Amino acid sequence: MTATLIGSQFGDEGKGGMVDVFSGDADIVVRYQGGDNAGHTVVHDGEEYKLRLVPSGVVRGTVGVLGRGCVVNLATLFDELDELRARGLAPDVRLDGRAHVVMPYHRVLDQAEEAARDTRVGTTGNGIGPAYEDKAARSGIRVADLLWPDRLREHLEATVPTKRRLAEDVFDIDVDEAFDTERLHDEFRAYGDRLTEEEMVVDAGAYLSARDREGQTILFEGAQGTHIDLDHGNYPFVTSSNPTTGGTITGTGVPPTMVTDGAIIGVVKAYLSRVGEGPMPTETSEGPATAIREKVGEFGTVTGRPRRIGWLDLPMLRHAAQVNGYTGLTLNHVDALGGLDEIRVCVAYELEGERLTGIPATASEWARCTPCYRTLDSWSDQDWSEVANSGYEALPANARAYVEYVSEQLDVPVYAVSIGPERAETIVLQNPLTG
């Protein structure tokens, strides 16, 4: 049995918390794309775990797998594993040998490229884009290459001089140890030794297919969100991979039916937030934005940047539902809307006199869209932990009406409603992993 959790907006929808909730019934949690630019936060028993590479199910004790669609910063990965062990956990993480490696020169070039752009895309500067560029250019270094020192040296000797010239001649950077072939060889050979010693490297497709045949339950975890997907998102303000359902298949090597025969869960935040640049038609800088940001702590897990805040955008969610084929939704941070004077939902756009119920293909068109709002009745703020203990019917009537309105508009049932960061503050209406 499988389930896939997909971000339905710009990322930051609360996927890590949802993975933590559902992974109690899973044996394996799989990250299939992205790198350490994607932060997931899990809170349990007052303990907060900020994870950038390790799959979120680690807090539950599940096996974690990083698929071949990921780009992996080995320093970040091992730092996270060491920190989790120091906090009393025993993470068991496997890594696909076909996954590409984020090298130190990728991070240097990422920051230089972003600074040189006429239009900033809001990259985190962690080297993710350049690592995917090398993958597409067939000049990347993969995890399996680290296991063979001679092969690693050949790759570095072929690649690093080109990167050094790019840094010096195009970006006028004084190169440092990030472009030192010998130093890089020593560092990444050591990572290869550790990967071998800890028996972490697998063929993810074969490994996961075998576990599926054995009857184990697998949860696929997307990073970022649908609207920053390279192909389906708000180009060019996108990430360099595919957080959508199709990325689950290409990013792991499992058969398509293994994903599509399972649940596909759209994770939705009850309002909209975004880190970085790009259009956001429902963005508001009025009082509700400040109230929500202060109540929930809307700052990027990786960047620390204040997130932009907007009202829920149904055209965005319709696009996400169509692209991903959701069987269900989770609606997060419903508590954040409590106490507002009114609640708005964007039901459509107006663009040059035309009403649109979906999103335009280009960022320039989307930026010119005017949102058409429906105003819904608000509800009072309260002790949400007590509500969570009492179940869905204990939600304020207007909060339930809000949840059900979103479900009706997308024609997708709601699996869970989150009203706080703790695992116990998620009300599960239907668990697709248990039927």
C-alpha cells in the first residue's frame, strides 16, 4: 500500500507535519526530489525537528529513502543524521546511487548566478539549481561515483577546471577550496567511505518494489509545492525538479501503478504563503497578514525569510488537483484564521475583462490577474488543543463550513484538518493507509 503527499501551493503547506501524522502507519518514507533547499518541520511532545534532507518519518522510526530524483548535500545529510542520533533517535536512511551530489562549487555558483539575474527567482543559494543543471548537461557527479575513488577523481578532473573558469571569467569570483580538485577528492572520498560503512546506498526502485511486494506500506514525500514545479509551476519562479505526482515515479524508479494505485494527498494551507519572488495575486499586507504571520510563525525553515501572506487561492488549487490527481486533501493551519474579522477566498481571476477559473501559463499574465473574492463568515479564536481532543465536530461551525467549502470546490474529500503544529493537533477524518 502506498500514499503520496504533495504540496498544493508554493511549498510551506505543512507537509512535514502531515508525513509525521500518516507515517505512524508506514514502514518507509521516501523523498523523491529536491535537496536541502526544502525544509520540513515536525513537532512532537514539544520537541521541534527541522529537517532539510532526512525524510520526515524519521521521528516515527520509519526507514527513510532519498530517491534518484534528489540532489544531495552530503554534509547536510550527515549533520542531520548525527544531530538526530544525539537527540536519541535512530535514523535508518538509504540513498539511491543514481542521486546527484551537490558539490561546494554548486553553492558558490548558485549565489553568483542569482545575484547576476535581471529577474531574481528567490533561490536559497544552496546549489540546487546548478546541481540539476549539471545533471541535465550530463556532467554531474552521482552518489555511486563516490564509492570508487579513481572514478571520482576522473569526474573531478574533467569538471572542476570548467567550473573554475566559469567562476573567474564570467562571475569574477576569486576561487577558493570549493574549486580545489584535490581537496574535493579527499572530502567526497571520505563521504563515500561512510556511505559504504553504513550500507546506505541502494537502488531505490528495486528496493522499494521489493518492500511493496512484501506488503510494507510506503509513503512518498514531496518537497516544495506544485506551483514551483519546474514544468507545472509559475516559471521562471520555480525549483529545478518536479514535486508533483509524476516526479514520484521518475524520482524513485518504481512502477507508475505503485503510485497511482495508492492515495495521492494534496496538502493545502488554509491560506497562502510564499517565500521568494514571483506573482501572488491574493497577497495582502493588511492586518490579517500580520496577525497570521505572528500567530503561526511564518518564516522559511531553511531561509528564515518572512513568508508573504495571502488569501486562499482556488484557481491555484484547481490546477494542483488536475496535475496531481488527488484522492484526498489535508487542510492545515485552520487555527490561524481564527479571530479574523472576515475571511476571503479567491474563486476566480479577472484578466483584461475575462474571468478565469484557472491560472495563466505565464508569470506576467498571472501578475496582472485581479482576484475575485468570496467572503466567508469568520470564527473566534480559542483553545485549539481542546478542540483537537474532541474531534472534527468540535470545530467552530464556520470553520467546518470553510473546510467543506474547499472540499466541495475541488470535488476532493478531506482526509485531515490541522489546527496546530503538534501531531495531536491534527484531526484525521480518514487515513488512506488504514482504509
